[in-house]
Amino acid sequence: MEYDPEIGHRPAGHHVDEKDPVANVSDDTSGELATGPSSGLLFRLRRLEAHMDQKLGIESEAINRKLEQDKKPVPWLEELTMALLWASGTMNTSCFATGFLGAQFGLSLKQAIVVTIFASILGGAITGYCATFGAATGLRQISVSRYSFGWWPNKVIALLNSIQQMGWAAVSCITGGLALTAVSDGHVSLILGIVILAVVALVISFIGLNAILVYERYAWIIFFVIFLIIFGETGKYADNSTPATATGSTLTGAVLSLLAIVYGSSASWCTMVSDYYVHYPANVSRLKVFLMTTFGIAIPTSIGMVAGCVVASALGSKPDWAAAYEEGLGYLIQTMLYPRGFAKFLLTLLVLSGINTNVISIYSAAISFQQLSRPFALVPRFIWTIFCFLCILALALGGREQLNAYLQNFLSLLGYWCTSYGIILFQEHFIFRKGDFANYDLEGWNDPARLPVGIGASVAFLLGVICWCMGMDETWFVGPLAKLIGAYGGDVANEFTFVVTAVTYPPARYLELKYIGR
């Protein structure tokens, strides 16, 4: 019996019973090279998933390659989802909270805004490039990177992506939970608020891609209006005259550190962006995909973060705002908006913004977990969704008291490895694949023998790890290069990582092709 990567292990002439949903699920529902058991717990779980897919539209076989003949024409409204999806995922209280970091680093309002917008576009461009692989290959993002990292090293990438998505969802749970606590005047604890946000996101992610795309296509409208109101009610208090408290090399270090944090926020989507593009036809304009994704991330991210910059600049002249900020982000929002009843209403709506990020993150984390190993691949997606939900709860509850430190450290770390990931995919495509998807063995996406070994990517990636350690500026560790910049250090990990990865990957990959042949 031969293995067909598109249908899994099934004997020729196997009869498919249209009334039996399990018969319509390939034995390799996960996309890994494995044959599912014909009895036992996993078999029953996969049968349950197939029944839910048939009755409720629960997505099964999530990471299998989407073939061109199975795709349907996409109307123009659905193409807009390439931008609107990210608008819903980024225009939230987490980005608003990140906007306060510029003032805390000693930057003026003008400096904080310029750095925020530039870094958002830069990070969005990394994600926008990675997005162009989804429709062209029909593969999820972690499957795409098998053509650079190979079968085994790519499993490390899958694990990193799962951790990243769960961490980002935890940040959203914390900021949303703070808002829910404030709107309830303390009657809803932060712990309960975190649980509520995570549960609602779990329900939407549980259903699958179709539900996510419909929800995220329209959710952004509410938050866009709310941020316009925030600008309208707080803009007149913005302090645009006070100069930066950081000067000289300390100012340089502050700019570099803020740049790393904001860039990491936008670039962190690059390791899962193709997950939401596999249903588009392969002939969709790659330029359109790039631009809509880049600015679909950069613009709404900037809106939320710049609002945070504006409010942070006013804290010095508004002691009541500063006192409310010490209590929590939700209390600040409630204090600075008026009248009070209207502020509570807006805050209630803002609570929902954390759900948008969580929906995207839980879905992609579950898909990444399925690609860690063959046994993991046999576990249905909905089980991994529940597992991710539990991990997010643990992270959010554990980090709820140290939000700013959580944001500074975690978001910077996201950018480091996404820089390595993005440049490796870029060079593989344009240098070694000649920019042509015809040079990808897409039918062999699931066969280790037809994929690169991943030595070149592993060498470049590991050297990138050394660069992170040399150039990072975190609360818990400041690298030797970062220490050289100003009184508090300056984060140069992304810049150093970019250069070293770009220089080392081409020769390492060339040698891999020369001596191994793939």
C-alpha cells in the first residue's frame, strides 16, 4: 500500500461511506506520517471530531494541505479579511497598554509615536511577507517552514510558535481581565475576568477557521470607534512640549528597546499568518496579500499604541489619571472617559478586545502542537485547543501582577526569533527556490525524505540565538552588547540577529544542498 500525502494511508479501491463521517477523514488527519488506530480512545475522539465536523462545522484535518481543486472562489468581501482579521486581533487593550512604555523609558510623546509607527510597519512587513505563502502552497505556516527547516528542526519551530501564541493570548487575558475588574467596580476579580475571556475565546476557536474568519471580519469596527472616542476625549491633555527625560546614549538605548518591543508585537504573527490564508486561490495577488497584511497589522496596532502614548504623556498633568493607572488599566480608562455611565459601557466593549487575539492564538497554537510528533498528530485539534486554553489560563494567572514587566520581556523575545524565521524563509524562497513556487515539491510536504534536512536553517537559527543573548535588554538579563548603550542598555538583538542570519544562511544552505542534495 502506497502513501498518498493528500489522503493518508488508504488501500486503493477503498470504499468511502458517505454516511459515516469517520470514513471521510483520512487516517492521517493531522498531516503527519502516521496511521490512526482503529480502536481505543484516540479512535473514539477522532470519530467524535468527525461527527462534530459534519453536524457543527468543527474543523477537522486542519493541517492537511488544501488542494487547489478543493478551494472555492473568494468574493471581494472575504479578501478584505486579509486586513480586517488582524485589525480585530491587534486593536485591543494589550496594544493600548504597550503604548505606555515609551513614557516609562523616558521618551517624549513625539519620539514614542514615531518609534511606534515605524516599528509597527517593520514588524508588519515581516508578517506580510510570510503571509504570501499560504494561498500559494495551501499549507499552514509551520508546514511552510518545513521547506527551510526540514522535518525535525521544524518541530522546534512548532513548539516555539505554540509557546508564543499562548503567551500573547495570556497578555490579552490580563489586560482584558483588568478592564472587566474595573467595569464591575471590583466585584469581578482579575482571576475571574481572565477566566471569562479565555472561555469565550475557547468556544470560537473550538469551531475552527470558518467561525474565526466571520467573527474577526467585523469585530474590529467596535474597537476602532472606541479608540476614536479615546483620542477625542484625551487628545487635548496630551503633553507635546515636555522633552524626553532620557538623553544621549541613554535615549538611544530607550529608542532601541521600545523599537524591539513594538516590532516584536507586529512580527509575532509571522509564524502563523498563513494559517488563515490557505483557503484563498493560489493565483491571488501576492502583492495584495503582502500590503493588506502588512498594513492590516501596522495601522490598527499603531492606533492602539499611539492612544497609549497620548494618555501616558498626560499622566504628569492629570494626577487622578495617574492614580487610576496605579490601580489598573481598566480603572484608568474608566476615569479618563466621561460621562461615567458611557465610560463603563465602552469599557465593557473593550473587554471583548482580548477575545479577538485569543481566538487567533488558540487556533494556531493547537495546529502547531499537532506537528510536534506523530503521536501528537493523532490527537484531534479540539483536544489541543482545550489544552492551549488551560496553558493560557496558567500563564495569565501567573503573570497577572506584573503586566508591564510581562509585556517588555515577552514581546521583545517574540521579535528575536521571528526575525530569524522571516529572513530564513525569505532567502530560501528567493535565493534557492528562485522566487518560484514551482520549485517547491508541494506534494512531498508531508514526507521527510522529500524535504530538506534543515542543517543550513538550524545553523543560522542557532547563531541567531547567540545574537539574541548578546544584544537583548530584558529585566532578567542584559546582553554584553546591550550594556554598551546608555545607562540602562539598549536592545539591539533584532538588528544583530538579522545581519548574522542573513550572512550565514546562504552558505550553510548551499553546503547542505551540495553534500546532501536536498
